[in-house]
Amino acid sequence: MGAITGYEFIDRIDQLDTDIWLDGQQVKGPISQHTAFKGLLKTKEALYDWQMLPSNKSIMTYDSPTSKELVGLSYLQPKTKEDLRKRRKMMEQWARLTCGLLGRSPDYLNTVIMSFASSSSHLIGKENCFPEHIQALYERAREHDLSFTHTFITPQVNRSQSYFETSEEPISAKIVGKTKEGLIIKGARLLATQGGLTDEVLVFSAPKFLGDPDEAFAFSIPSDTKGLRFLCRESFVGGESAFNYPLSSRFEEMDSIVVFDRVIVPWECVFFYHNVEVAEDFFAVSSFHPYAIHQVITRQIVKAEFMLSLAEELVQTINVGEYLHIQGKLSEIIVGLETMKALLDKSEHDAALDQWGYMRPSLAPLQVASTIFPTMYPRFSEIIQLIGASGMVALPTEKDFQSAIEPDLTRYLQGATKSAEDRVKIFRLAWDLTMSSFGTRQTQYERYFFGDPIRLASHLYKSYSKDGGKDMLNRLLGS
Ligand SMILES: Cc1cc2nc3c(=O)[nH]c(=O)nc-3n(C[C@H](O)[C@H](O)[C@H](O)COP(=O)(O)OP(=O)(O)OC[C@H]3O[C@@H](n4cnc5c(N)ncnc54)[C@H](O)[C@@H]3O)c2cc1C
């Protein structure tokens, strides 16, 4: 089969019988027709179509090493720096089609699965570990272009260091039994962006502090597995009009809580279970961080470029470019953007082969980028609000422009370089990016996209060598 078209993606998702709940109701009928999901699924349809355009095939796909079919390039296991650059170019293409706003474009989790497979040897010979199942999932995903959501964290009940869940019925998903078919999982996990809207859900659970083995497991199962339920938050699609809601009508991804109601996870889907050590060290030892953050930073750079152009468009529209503080604010975005680009380049430049023969981007520059973007992004968003001022609020709708008040709007809402309608379009875009429910979620998303930025900074501190100045220090201290 190999890489799929948009039609094949939608057809497959519509055929799943996934248990999704939204606003107190179970979602019925084809999900690609549902108001809350159709914008996102249309956008993803366009991504899959893009990879199959004859002119894009050499950028977006490569020959499968097993079937020789064309498969998605985000599955490529890089062996050279050139492979890494090819991967980045591919990821940039999809990010540009979505202005970097689709955090979980399919290449994100394809990359995660690729990284797991490239590191699966770490599990060889370890208790209750099945590296061959990771490899099989990788090959199945690559050959069928499967889409994934993922859930890596536990419900936010009590985050105290000393908290240990003691309830009889699990809150956080746990192994509650084993049969000859597989593991039995009960409880919940969060937060699955696009949960219920993909072929499969990838689950990775590491016990918190006291090492409960029942919380040590990882697997991937189809979204419509019996007993699996996706509880959606409220939809942030403002409406269908692309004039009124230029972003939420296209890119609202949805987030859901994933409930496992005694779900049987077939053995062939299990990567490991009841192995606390592996659950704790797999992320650190594997190439998950370097490859996943390489994808994340590639997308965030595209998003920063989009924000810079939008900010400049606002400046031109109301002609405020002569003010030094406006220039300073735009420069802040430029500094952030160029910093991110330099860090990404450095990660590729300093890439090295890992112990399994795969070319890993250097982790430190990527860690730095993923530590600074969560603080940079809210500032970019604020800058757009500060430039737009009241224009971010004086926002008539598409229908207003088709009504009797149109002459008033045309006269009073014109911009220095734009008609009223074009000016409102730009400001609505800025509002949807930074102030609508969709926009404020984007800010929260970029803050927590790759985990808690506080703990990311702590990992950076712990893993970064501080020996670069040691000689100088010793010289001065005379030791
Ligand atoms: C929009 C959005 C989409 C997401 N999508 C996904 C997804 O698709 N899949 C997925 O798996 N996850 C997803 N996440 C979850 C994301 O990974 C988490 O938000 C992130 O890991 C932080 O965990 P938490 O939200 O449970 O925060 P908590 O861990 O509950 O933290 C709450 C506060 O307490 C502090 N805190 C808690 N524990 C500690 C500690 N040990 N040390 C220091 N400070 C601490 C934190 O710094 C923070 O200020 C998403 C999150 C958001 C906001």
C-alpha cells in the first residue's frame, strides 16, 4: 500500500467505530462530517494529498526497504546527515501547509514511532519486553501510512511528590490483569490531541515515584478497540466561515481524555510491561528526544515565520512601522526565529551516529530550543495583540459585510493600505491566532507541547556538561 492519499485517510478514519464523546453525546456517523472535526480532517486530507502529488513525491516519500512501495519520508530512519536534512525538508512542507499550527501533523508521531523502532534493540533480552513488536508496529505504520495520537501522562489528580494512588478502582491507567489474549488496562490517561481521530493510539506509561510495576507499560492499539473511550473537551471551532474563523475552522485539533474500561491490549501490540526500569529509561536511552524535538522545532520555526509575517502585515495595514517600539517588538520575533533556526542547524551539523547506527541530531541545541520556545511563543502572541490594539476587538463578521451596515464598515474600518474587508480579514486572523479560544489554546499548547518547560530546563541542566571552562577555573584557582 505505502503512502496514502487524503481520500484513503478519510475513508479509513470514517470506517473506524471509535467511541468518542463530545458535549454530553456520543459522536455518531462519519467523523469527517462532524462539525467539530471536519475542518481538521480536511486539513489532514490535504496533507496526505500533498505527499502524493507527482511533483512532491521525491520530497515527501522514499522507497520502502521491504516492499519497495513509496512510503512517507517521516518514517525514514536517518543514517546520514543528508537523511536528516531530507527529513527536515519534508517536515517543513507539511508545516508550511498548516502555518505550523497543526502540532500533531502526522509526521510528529510517525517520527516518534520511527525513533522507538530505531532504539528497540535497547529492549532485547530484558524482562517482559518485546522489541520485535515495536519493529512490527513501525513496519505496519510505514507500509500503511497509519496515523496516531498519543498519551504519555497521567490524570492531574495530585502532583505532590509524596502522592501515591491508593484508590481501589484505578484513576491513572494500570495493568489490572493478564489473559492469554493480552494485558487488561483500566483507568485513564491524558491528554490525547486528536484523540479518537486517528487510526491508533500510542500509550507509554512510566510509574511516578514509588515504581508501581502495574504502571509500567507501553503499547499501540487501534482507536476503536473495545472499552477505549475518548472524552473530548469543548470544541474550539468558532464556526464554518473561514472569514470569521480563519484558523479554528481549519486547524482545531481537539484534545481528549482517554479512558480504558478494562481494555484488552493484545500481546502483539505490547512493547513492554511490568518493567519499571525500562519504562523509566527508555525515553532517555532511545532516540525519542533528538528525533521528536527535531520535528517539533522544524514546525515551530515555520510557525514563528508565519507570526512574523502576520505581525508585519498588521504594522503595514495601520501604518505604525515608524515607531521604534514597534520595530523593537518585530525584532524580538526575528531574534527568536533566527535563534531557533541556528539551533536547528547546529543540531544537524553536530549530528552523530548512535550505538545502533542511526544518525541522531545533537540533543543539546534541540533541548535549548525546546526550553526557550515555550517562553518565546506567548511573547510573540502578546506582541501581535500589542500591535493590533483595539483592532483585535473591533471585528465585524462576514455577514456584517453583506448587510445594510456595509457602507459604514467600508468607510470606518478601512486601513492605511487595505480596504475595510481586507483589514478585518487580517485582524480576524490575528485574533484567531492569539485571542480566540483556539488562539489561547495554541499558547497553552506551545507552553506544554513537549512536556513541562520547568522540568525540561531541569533535564537540560542535569545533562549539559559544564566542563568547558574548567581549565580556566582551575588555572585561576591554582589547582
Ligand atoms: C493543548 C495541550 C495538548 C496536549 N497534547 C498532548 C498529547 O497529545 N499527548 C500527551 O501525552 N500529552 C499532551 N499534553 C500534555 C502535556 O504533555 C502536559 O501538559 C505536560 O507534560 C505537563 O504535564 P501536566 O499538564 O500534567 O502538568 P502538571 O505536571 O500537573 O504540572 C502542573 C504545575 O505543577 C508543576 N509541577 C508538577 N510536577 C512538578 C515537578 N515534579 N517538578 C516541578 N514542577 C512540577 C508544573 O511546573 C506546573 O506548573 C498536552 C497539553 C496541552 C496543554
